[in-house]
Amino acid sequence: MNYQKLLKSKKYKIAVWGTGYIGLSTMVYFSKKKIKCVGFDINKEKIKKINSGVLPLADLKKWFGFDIKSLVKSNYLKATSNYKELITEEFLVHFIAIPTEKNGKPYYKPLLSVLDNIAKINNNAKNPPIIIVESTLAPKVSDKKIIPFLKRKKLKVGKNILLSIAPRRDWFIEGGKNLENLDRVYGSTDKQSTKVTKDVLSIVCKKLHLASSYRVSEMVKSVENAYRHMDITLANQLSLAFPKDNIREVLKLVGTKWNVETFNPGIGAGGYCIPLSSRYILSQVKSLNKLSLLRETIKTDDGMSKFIANSIKKKGLKKIGVLGLSYKGDLKVSVLSKVIPLVKSLKKKGLKVELFDPYFTDKEIFKAVKVKTFKFPGELKKFDGLVVSVNHKLFNISKKVLEKNTKNCKLIIDHDGAWKKYNLKNNYHLTGDREWI
């Protein structure tokens, strides 16, 4: 049976486990195609907002480019904190979009909990439900954890339960880089799962790439991000090795070669994907020496905050203002943000640190980094050093106001070039330029 036709018949629905950036966007894009979607989350405040037609992640509004209220009113979009609502036979498709990390390491307990809930569905259904895992997985996790777990629950993969691995690549800063337009890789355990996955994903996704198996699609996300992790770390190592040279300019010119991408030095790689990728891969490798590049990548990346804190301390600075808690501009995501270890390293050096991010409350900032916040831009003048970690649009103030409030700053380190256009004086440094560190 064609699962796409079944979903479009309105008799069947899609269940989405997890309503973060990935899960919520899955719900919204499928419901926009008039497919009924219900999302599950343990955060009741988030559920309340979704069911009121309000995005719980406000920064996604511009990325979507449309309002979700009409989707809620027409009953195509709904959320719940009661998992039992999602384990009836009317739910043909189960997207799993929950975090698979804890404290920067692979962690699969929530994933197995979701599988345990899904396993309670009637396993004699006419149309077997399909599980499509969107969460990032380490290599071999399907064979070592997911499939054995389902077998223990008396489910036969390929018969009364279908399974595919289809990681996501969305870039939640640029609207065009989304579920609909980006290339999507998927791999399945059997022919029926493969056909059903294509039926389902093609409702939204325009560019699908079939892997030869789920084992291959499972590895794609970690490997592609590990590549980026190594490239970013090489840029950082070059700036550490040649501190008196403008490595940022060198790399910009290196990027003019037709087959080389430009990566800039910075305070480190942050967010859900890149810093975790190398760890996901290494977690399943018996001989770590065979992937020594990834080991060194992690070592250097984890050490960048200490290098920067040491440099700032040696310059004689005492009070540092940090702009940005998010790992990327105009997103409210502090998970694995390199700002967190940077603030910790600065404090260990005895420096006074305060942080401002317009996307986070004072309470959220203190919980994340244990420092106070400050008023922007008026209180910039009380710092003798600034670290601009992200390019939030709110940071783009006039040059006159900026110069007035940073006249006491002996050093400004700008990670994303938020203030590059102002051509500030010698105290301003882009990460990677001459003597930034």
C-alpha cells in the first residue's frame, strides 16, 4: 500500500517524537502539505504554545516564512505530552527527532524510551508502522541498540515494524536550507521500508538520495560533520602556530582554489552537530589510533577556550564582556556552545566576566555560565575587553554608538565579524588575524 496516499486520505497521521528544531520543523512542513501531525514532548509549556499556534522556538518564524496558526486551526498540527495518544494504529509514521547526546557524549536512553513507547502499538496492524530516525546516530547504533531492542519487544523489522535512518541537514539561519530543499539521505533495513520511506519523505523533500543500507545512511551525518570539524580545527591550529600572521586572510585566499572551502579560526566549533560528530565516530571504534586525526581534532577544539583565556590574561585585561551565548547568530541554542567553556576558562584565570545575549533571560544566562548579564550597548564601557562570539542582528548598532561605548576596551575579539564593517582601531581583531591571540 502507498503510505503517501494513506496519509493524504486523512485517515492516518504522522507522530513526531521530540519538538525541538528538527522535530518541530518536521511537523510544520508535513502539516503544511495537509498531512496530520502530532508531536510529543515532555515540556508542557512548549506543548501549550504549539497548540496555541505559537512557535515555542521564536527564531524559527523567519526561517519558516509562514505562520503556524492556520495549521493548528485546521487540525493538521498538534502537540501532546501524553505518549499514549501517539501509539494507536492511525499513526502510520513515527519520526524520532530527540537529542542523542548528554554532556557532549552520545547518549541513547531517551531514544530507547521512545522506541519502548512505539513498541506498544498493535503489532498486527494491516499497515505496519514505520520508524524514521532523524536524530544523529553513531555508526553501528542501529545494529547494536535499535534493532535488538525492537526484537526484544517481539517486533520483526521489515514485517510488523519498518525502519529507516534519515538524518537531517537543515541550517536554521538560512530559510532556503530546509527540509524541503536540501538533499536528504535515507537508508532502510529492507525493500518495503525503503519504498515506504520514499513515499513519506517525498511528500516534502525534493532531493532524496537512497543509501544502499541503513548502516550507510546512519554514518553519513557523523562523517560529513567530522570532515568539517577537522577543517575548522586546522584553521585554529594554523592561527595558534602562526600567531603573528593573518591566517584569516591566508585561508580566504586559499579558498579561491576551486576545490577548497574557506574555514576561519575562532573560539571553537559549537552546536549539536560538528563538535559531537568526531565523538560519535570514535565511540564505536576499537582502535582509536586508526582515527588519530579525529582525536587531535577534539583535543585542539576543547583546548581553544584555554588558549584564548591565557592570551587575554597575558594582555593584562581584568573585566571581560562576552556578547552571545548561542553557538550561532540569531538562534536560541546554547547546547555545546563554545562560549560556555570560554567563560569558565576566563573565570579560572581570575577575570571578571559578564555576558549578554538578547535571546536569553538573565536567569537562563546565569544557569548556563554562572555569570551576570549587562545592558547593551550602554554598559559596554565598563569592560576593558570584549569577546563577540556570534553575529546577532541586535549587535549591529551604529559605529558612533559602538565607538562611544567601547572607548575603554583595550581588546575586542570578533568571532563572526559582527563589527568588521566599522573598521575599528587597532584594539579590534577578527579571530585568526594578526596577533588576535
